[in-house]
Amino acid sequence: MKFTTAFVVLAAVLGSCYLVTAQTHNYFFGARVPYDTLVNQTSVIQTSSFLRVKSLNVEYPLKGQRGRNITAIYVYDRLGGGRGGFASITKGGIGQNFTRIHLKTQRGNGMNFQVEIYGR
């Protein structure tokens, strides 16, 4: 009986460790609908720094560009393994013609994001 209980607990712990390592930090704001076009695509890559947190803002539209109505923002974490960073919208966003997306690393890790902005 004790062996079976220990085995079940060990399996649960190992299973949860597997889920943590397979975690990604992809973010999807809004939804693409027919006739939406890709209005901006940006790749953001930063190397890791020992025990440091790095952050960066991605803005749309770029200076001198005219913004289109945003319908969806997709942020893909290409680092994977639960080591990727985090994304949040700090200005504008869905239904607006401008946005600022704040990207932040985990402590001691880098970032590798692909940001796609769709609009009409």
C-alpha cells in the first residue's frame, strides 16, 4: 500500500515537472477575421544577462507611418521551455489605430518573441 502511494505521488510530481518545462508564453489579444491583413511583424531577440530582467516596448505604428484599426495582436514566444518572457499591452490595442506592447524577460533569461499585428 505504501509503495503504491509513493509511486502515485512520484508520478504526479514528475508529470507536473513535465508540464512546467513544456510551457510557452504565447499571448493572443483579439481575433483575426476575414479580410484582416498583417500590418506589422516584428522579431525581438535579446540575450540573457546573469540575474537581470530586461524589458522592451514594441510600438505600432512606426514614426511616419499611418496606423490601421487593430483587430488582433499575436505574440509568439520562440524561446520555449518555460524560459520565455511576458507580454502586455500598455497603450492602445484592439479597436485602436496604435498600440504599445511591453515585453519583459524572466530573471536571468533572454527573450525571443515574434509580434504580429493584424488590422483593417
